[in-house]
Amino acid sequence: MISTAIRVARVGSAAELAAAALMMLGFPALMLAALVPSVPAFAAAAAVTYVADHYLHRKGSYLVNRLSKVRAGLSIRFLIRELLLILLLARLSLADNLIYYGAVACFIAFYGLQAPHGALVTLIRNRRRMPVATRNVDLKSRIRIPDAPPRFLLNRSAEKMLHLDLAAVVGILVAAETKSSVPGFIGIGVTIFLGCLYVLALMPYVRGSKIPPNAEKVLAAVDDWLREYKPETVLYFSGSKDSAYQVNMWLETMEQLDSRPLVILRERVILANLAPTTAPVICVPGGVHLMNMDLTTVRVALYAANVGKNIHLLRVPTMKHVFIGHGDSDKLASVNPFSKVYDEVWTAGRAGRDRYAIADVGVRDDDIVEVGRPQLAPIQGRQGVPDGRVPTVLYAPTWEGWDGNPGNTSLVLAGENIVKKLIKADPPVRVLYKPHPFTGTVSKEAGAAHQRITALVEKAAAERAADPRFTADTAAQAQAKAELARVEARLAELSGTAGDRGDEAEATRDGVVDLKKHEEVARLRAEWNDAYWRSCGSFEHRVVTGAEPRLYDCFNVSDAMVSDISSVVSDFIASGKPYAVTDSAELGVEEFKRQNTAVRAATILSNSAAELGELLAAVRDPAADPLAEDRKELKEYLLGPDEPTSIEQFNTAVADLALKAETRNLGQESRAAAAGTPGADELSDALSAQPPTTA
């Protein structure tokens, strides 16, 4: 019942649901208390609405946003409470009392302050919003960017301003109860004084030295840095907040390039969720700003996703454009016909090339280059299960996708069967459940299945903890937890709190990475991962969500995996460990293998998961693993050879394509010089510089 209510109300927890219910019931209670009239009842109901409202805002509840859409927003809720207080005074026969007129005048004046307050906050944010935001780009030496206003002035500013009425409300209630106007006027004075003070505190930040330079100067400074840095290879990305992982997976590869890298993002929300990196990053939300940016030294542009905003860079002819994707799988997205727009498509191994040939979507074989998967370097090979340790099986289903295809994910039809059989396996195994971050965003059924599976794993974990067959080294776990706390404290110290980071402009100014700190953070994250797994028993079932531990860390502590058709399967194959894939669409084993290359060395599961025993047998006894040799061959087919290393293959591909771009550009210049006319690039630049005409 509660879980259903949480889902319907779109709140994150039972506490949020309770706060929402209390706030909704609080206002009718306020009206009833005003009509009775009862000062204590009114005070109690008012306190409930204040606290519940504040809690929901602090949690960023979806419900609060929805209320504003139905004209029950923050300001309206405060105004209703104040009007009901006026009604209470009238019902107490205080309409002729001075405190009544004082209360009316106070709330009119207080709401009069909301307009300049809101205007100042909006103006400050707009003036401090730069046309570009950067990381690891030295703008500090080129333009002056002032400190951000104190965080307490702008963070949830409307809520803070409106809550200043609390002094007046308390004072007026005390005055009504004691029949003395003095407390009321003291409260009124405090509210008006604090409101005026808040407005005055904001005023210095809207002009003069407190605001960053205008867009023209900022863009000129960025171009000046670009001319000095001379980037050669660009990683370009556009997407939603939840897709940030698609660009994050390529950051380490960009850092290892032999050419000078640059990351270009199109959404500020992606920059806010970008993983730490030493590569220079420029976030350019405006298409015109991007098209006017000086990228003349760039020869290779890499694209991790097929999105509409790619056109803003694809139009540049002086660089070669490459689709590198964000995973290698047999999904239809891996053979998107849009890939024809790129000069080359880079795949991990021969399988990617064959997919395009079979799909026949217009991508020529000559334009496909096999470069391996540099991201897979951290994945460790099969080590075997030591005597006495419970084998670990990772269940990592993909999400439901946009098209409603039942074959996308095993969660809905098979997920519970898989987890139940793993939990009940004899001899026992440990279950790690790591769902895709998009799970439940499209399908309610998938979201509900995820919740049920989470409950299954957590219940099984509690039962196993009480099972005398499984004993943990409590001293070692306590030591690991202490180490976790130490590492987390140091990481928090290095990264700083949200209040230390200022706003976008300040982060751009101070965004040049400290290499020593960056290296220390990388070392600490490795220590954190090691301590995390030691802090829980090797037999302990776990639900793993969020950014940490990472998927590849889960690979390394697992002895086998169950998943769906996605890049997760291709990546896991790099480990050489046994794996199973669910045929959720019930195509049949042979047809499933024919359509999906990555499952040709897998145990194929039906929705009943009856075949899981084959996978578990291969885990427990490697000698009885009939698919071991098939996995080795498939690994090379999907991911390319082990030698040369993938990063070496990737760098070679970048260098070769850069040479093609340079050859093309020199040819254009020589042809233009011979003809005595502007080249195609010059004409393109000239046309871009002209203002648009109107009919």
C-alpha cells in the first residue's frame, strides 16, 4: 500500500510521503482552527505545514514541482497561511485592534519585497551565467571572473525569503493569545527588517566588479586559449543527465591520446555530472557559439552518441568525424543508419564490422576501423574460485528501452526467476544485483520488477546473515569499514562540499585540475573499492546501485554474470568468465544465437531460468566448462586482439585519420590557390559569419 502511494505521488520515500500528506492536511486544519477559532490549534497546524514544506523542498521532491504547476506553488501556500491568520484575528474579534491592521500592512509590505528579491536573484543568476563553462581551461589569466555570491543568498532563495514571515506569524499568534500587541509588532518588525536586509544584501552582486565579463569577452578568451592550446582531437557529446556515463567512459581514453585532446559538451547538466578528468573540457550550450568557436587545429572529432546536436560540429569540413559509440552490443542502436554521416565508424572488433554489413544501412566496409575497447583494460581475467569461498554471480540486466520490445530486458519476465534460483542455489552462491541506471524510466512494469528483485535480494541477505553456515570475520570487516570512512572523508576533503564550489562562473575560473590531487583521488578510489568489498562478507548478497562501485569493479569480484543483450555482455566477455544471457523474447536458442553475436559462447536462459544450473556448474568446476574455448574465440571476434593493446590501436586510428584530414585540407588549399578563388572552407566560414536575412 505504502509503496503504491509512493509511486503514485512520485515521492522518493515513506518520509516524503508522510511530509506531503501532513502538508496537504495541514491547510484544511489551519482553516478549521481559524474558523473555530483556536490559537493553539492554528499554531500547531501552521508548524506542521512549515516543517513539511521545508522538508519537501530540501529533498527536492517532485510533488513540490507538481504543486506549482497546478497553481499551488510556494508563494501561494505562504499567502494562504497568512490570509488564514488574518481570518483567525477577525474571528477572535480583533478586527478593530491595532495588531489586525499591523498584520495586514506587514503581509502587504512583505509581499511587496518579493518582487525586487526575485528580480535580483534572477538578474544575478543570468549575469553570472557564462556563454561557456569550462574545466582545465585557463581563463583566469585572460579575463576577470569575480567570486560567486555567498551560497546562502541564492540557494533556495525564494523559500528562504518567504520563511522570513515566520517571525511575524509567531509574534501575531502570541499577541492574539496574550491580548497584547507588543509581541505582534516585534515579530512584524523582525520580518520586515530581515526582508529588507535580504534584498539589500543581493544588490551589490548585480553590477560592477561583481559580475563576469559579457559573452563577447568570454568567447574571445576561449578562442585565445584554443589558439594557444591547439587541440587536435575532440570528444563531442550531447545528452541528458542520465546519459553522462556515455561520455564519462571515454575520458580516460582521451587522457591517454598521443594528440592534444579536448572534450566539448552541449548541456550544463552533463558538465555537472562529468567524472574528474585532466582533459580540457568546454561546455557550449549555444549552437551559434559553437559554430563560431576557433577549432581550426582540430583534425579528428569523436562522437559517443547519435543526437541531433551533432550537426553543429559535423558541418565543419576541416576535421574528420568518427562515431565511437558508448558500448559494443547487438542492439539495433549499434547499426543506426545515422552512422552514414560520419567519415568513419570505429568498432571494437570484427563483429562490429560484420553487424553493419548484415544490417546494410549504408555504412561502407572501407569506413569501418577496428580499434578495440580501451575502457576494458581494468577488467581482470578469470582466476577461479578459491576453496571455501562462495562463488559470486552478478545479475546486471539492461533497461527496458524506448520501443517496448520484450527482448530488451529480462527484468519483467525473467528477473525474479533468475534471482530466486540464484538465491536458492545449492551449493550456495552470492548474488550481486546491479540494474541499469535507466531502469523504470519508461516502463512501470520494469520499475516494479526492479523493486521486487531489490526486496528479494535484501531479504535473502538478511536471512544469510542469520545463517550459522556463513560466518564473517567481524574484526576484518570493522577494519575495512573504518578504512572506508577514512577514504571517504579524505575524498570529501579533496573534492570539497557543494558550498565550496561556488557557481558555474567560479567553477570555470578555478576549474584547472590539480594533478597531484587528481592522482591522489584515483589512488583513493582504488582503495575505496578494495575496502568496500572487504567490508562485506564474501557470501553477502548485495544490491549495487549508483556510481560506486563501478560496473567493472563488480565484474572483477564476480565469477559469472547473467545479463541481457547490451554492451555489458560484450564488456564482460573481456574477462573470459562464464556468462548467461536471457532470451526474454523467446526466439529459441539457435535463432537467438544467430541474431546476437555476443551470446554465441553464453548459456542461454529461458524466462523460467531453468538453465541456470549449466552456468553454475561451469563456475564451480572450470574443467567442466564446455564453453571456455568458445569464449576465447568470441572475445577476439568482438573486442579485437590483445596485442597491440586497444589504446595503441586507438591512437593509431586517430593518427591515421588526422593525416587524412590534413591531406584533404592541403588539397583544398592548393586547388583554391591554383584557381585563384576562395576554397570551400573559406566560403563556408564567410557564409557562417554573415547575419541571417529575413524575407
